[in-house]
Amino acid sequence: MRKITGMSLARLESLQAGAAILALVLLWEILCATLKIQPWLLPPPSRIIRDTWEIRAVLPMHFLATLWAVVGGFFMAIAAGVPLAVAVVYSPLLRRIIYPLLLMLQSVPKVAIAPLMLIWVGYGMVSNMIIAATVAFFPIVINTATGLEAVDPELLDLTSSLDAAKIDIFLRVRLPWALPYLFSGLKVAVTLALIGAVVAEFIGADKGLGYLVLTSSSNMKTSIMFGMLVLLSAMGILCFYAVELAERLLCPWYLPAPTDAGP
């Protein structure tokens, strides 16, 4: 029998997942029609598509507003989290000071932080980005610090015996070793940034998919709410795979190459 390559297997798995999702949607449609469920309680997929299509003129603006808040907050979290992780690894004093503060910040519900940010920064895209960055910040720091500390001690001893400079050890040994850990944290962080952006739009915004969810809820337009949830899910998947693509480009030695399956 002809062998199935890794790419063909991935395509087959994608088709299976798509078929399963399509079957669930069809079952949803049939149940809504059979049980005569009220659209305000659980709209059928056809109603969701129709009502969402009716507001297609304003969707790009709201979609891009949320996406910009997610991307901006994500990169703000990287810009703050990675240097802080490096400082924690190289300074035991900073580790003892910063880790308790990080745990305290992570323990505070972000819904409680959002109103404070709006008071301090004001309404607008900047505050949305800051809230998204606050939510995405923690996994970046933890995973990056873990990766920087996970270097083989024998490798560090070897580089030290060769009188390598600390900056060279960091750039050539610690950083490449930590990249897989960093990208694991980034995959978590980018989805958390989406949650933070939506929370910010719930608290105070005049555009964005979270804003549409809030206004649709107040107007009992459940079908629009479901449509926005689908778009938010699509955005989260898009951001996740964008980070994964960057991981494949920057860490080719880490990801396993596709292998042939058995006959």
C-alpha cells in the first residue's frame, strides 16, 4: 500500500476535524428546528450567519480594532516580559523581589484591573493594549526564565572554560536553548491577550468585537453574539498559528520533521 506522508496525514486529520465540525453544525440546526427553540435563547446556525451578514459593513472596523489591541498588547507583553525574565535569571536578588510581585499581579482578577487602567490611561486603544499585555505578561516571564535556566550545566561549564563572554554565552547558548520555552509561553500569551482585549472592550470601548458582544447582549440579539464569538475564535486561531509559524522559522532544530507513516 502507498505510504501516507506526514503532510498527507496532517491534511487527512484536518479534513476529519472539518467534517466533525460540519456535522455538529448540522446537528445544531436540526435540533433547533425540531425542538422549536426560540432564537433569542439558542439561534440556529443559519440565523447566526444571516444576522451576522446583515452587519457586514461594520464588521471589518470592529474586527481590526480588536486585532490591533491583541497584537499591540501581545508585543507590549513581550517587550516587558523577556527582559524581566533575563533579569530574574541573572540576579537572585531580583528573583526574590519580582516573583512575589508577579504572583500577586497574576492572582488579581483582570476584570478588577481594567477599570483602574481606564482611570489612569483613559478610554481608547492604548488602555485596551495595556490590559491585554497585563493578561499575557505572566506566561512569557515564567516560560522564558524557565528556558534560560534549563541550559545543560555541562554546556555552561564548557563555555566558561573557553573564557567566553557573558553576552556570547547568552546569545549563543542560553537564548537558543530558551526559544522553545519562549514560544510555548507565547502561544499561551497570545490567546490570553485576546481575552484581555475583549475584557477591556467590555469595560469601556466604542468599537471592537467585544463591544459588539456587549451591545448585542443588551439588545437580546443572541445570533449576533454567537457570530462575534465565532469571529473571536477565528482570530484566536489565526494568532496562535501565526506564533507557531514564527516558531517554525526561528526554531527549525526544535520542531520534528514530518516522517512517513506506516503502510
